[in-house]
Amino acid sequence: MDDRTLMRRCITLAGRARGATSPNPMVGALLYKDGRVIAEDYHRKAGLAHAEALVLSKAGQEAEGAALFVSLEPCCHTAKRTPPCTGAIIAAKVGRVVAAMQDPNPEVAGKGIEALRKAGIECEAGILKDEAQRLNEAYIKYITSKTPFVTLKVAMTLDGKMAAPDGKSKWITCEKSRRYVHRMRSAVDAVLTAIGTVKADNPRLTARGRGLPRSPIRVVIDPSLETAPDFEVCQTPPPTIIVTKADIHKFSAAMPHEMQFIQYEGRLDLKWLMRQLGQRQITSVMIEGGPSLTGHAVEDGIVDKAVFFIAPKIIGGKGVYCPVSSKTFRDIGSPYEVHDMKARALGCDIVIEGYLR
């Protein structure tokens, strides 16, 4: 097998832990020797053994002289719960290390490869770099900016409506799309919505489905603290963070113990809110809200990726519940542009996704 095939296997292994490793990256590794893979594994959860340590343990003495393929540069620092992987690699007398990408963590950022080279180990980095970066796009954004990677998710009809004139939106998309959204939720640390959506739909905003690793934290923008204790976001785990400018001491006693609060004054700056969430080690956020929240998010420049689910339905009506309702209008010659766009069918729906930055 060639290097690209082996690295693609590492990236596939890493993806098995989607939604389970935050704030760590997803990492897959394998050892290749004498024309065969002698060990392979992936990092499962923050605080547990890294992928490199797992494959070295599996291979034992057979790791000597083998080629180690890993989807991210091996770590070399001690400011974490697990020992540095470079020391284990050197001790195992691995002959060659191939990494898909350099670790953007300033604690590593090339130092891991440098340490291995100083120990006489042949190293190479950059094979399938783009695929590796896409896999860990949330980790890269968070570790370099201390703010979460933000995905805007929108479900709409073919004529551009998010809901009927009476506000009902269940269900615009097909069942297959809804199952996919549950997988999207399980892959992020938090789902961001607003009180209007909570009052209209009383959603749980959890990740439901076989094999999904977890549900995200809910973040509800609720300026006047209208969230009632009997709403699903208050009664259903995991915790919910209420973002409000109201007096939380007046209301918080009636809330379940899982509730947390972030207070602000004046107009809510979503960039400020992302910094607040980053301080709580929230590395990724998915926005699921109405037109005002989506417009606010785009206007404040926090959206990294947009995913639009388009159902083959026509509702009609004038100017109601369009997907993005911002306060300012962008001229047709200078819109918010979406790059690296991809489209595919999902059941009877079409999914279009791309990057705003």
C-alpha cells in the first residue's frame, strides 16, 4: 500500500471518534511494516490514550523499524493529561513517521516533528493535508483563536421559506435529512438558538439515534429570561446555557440545577458570545434558529460554515420566514460569499454546504 492509502485509513479511523474527543482533535494512527499494517487505532476521548500510544502498545517490539502513519503531528508537550507521544515513538525505535498535517497547537506546531528528527527518525508531513484539516476544522479554529467553529444549519423549502405563515416548520425536510441533523448535533459541543424558537417549537435540541456519542450543550439567547422551567431545554439533559441581560438572581432559583447563565448588556455581540463559549472549552457550535438569529450570526461574522437543507416543497406567501433576515442589506455585487461549495442529495432533499471564510 502507498502512503496516501495508508494515510486515508488513518483519517477514516480518526473520524470514528467524531463528537467524542473535544477539546482534543480526532486522530488516527497505524504502524506499517514488511508490507502489512501491524497495528491501527484512534484517539477515543480527551484524557484517554492518544492514537500513537495505542498502536505502539498493540505492536510491542514489532514497532521497531516500522513506519508510523498518523493524521496529526505527534504531540511533544506535557501540559495535558497524557504523556507526550514523541517520547514513546522514540523509545519504540520507530523507523519513519508520516503525519498528514502539522498540529496548529502552539505547544506543538512543528516541535513534535523536530524532536523526532533530532532522534534520528525520518519524518514527513503534508500527505492528505487538506482532508486532515477538514476533519479537524473545529479543533484548528479553536486552538488558534480560542473561539468555536460555527456552523449555520438551515432547513428551507424550494421557494426559500423556513416555515409556513403561521410559524409552523415541522417538518420541512425528509426523515433522512432529520437523522443527518442529529448526527451533526452529536458532532458539535453546543447548539445555539433563540427564545423565539424555544417558545414556538419547545425543541429538545438533542442528538437522538443509534450510536451517537452525545448530545450538545444548548445555548439559548433569551434577553428577557422568558425560558420557563418546564421547557424541554430545561428538563432534558445535557445542560443549557441561557444568554440574557435580565436579572438571573430573580429567576434562576426556579430553574433546574443544570442551567447556566451568561449575562450581557445592550445589543448582544455574537463575537463576544463566541469568546465566552470558548472560555468554557466549547470548540464547535451549530446554529439552529429563526431568520433573525441566522441574520444576526451572518452579520456579526461568526459563521464559518453554512449547511442548507432544501426540501422539494413550495409554500408561497410574501416575505415570511426567509432563512436569513439581517438588519442590513448587502448589494448584489458584494454579498456574503460561500466558498468550496458542495451539493448532494439526501433522501428527497438537497444539501448544500460551503464556507463563509
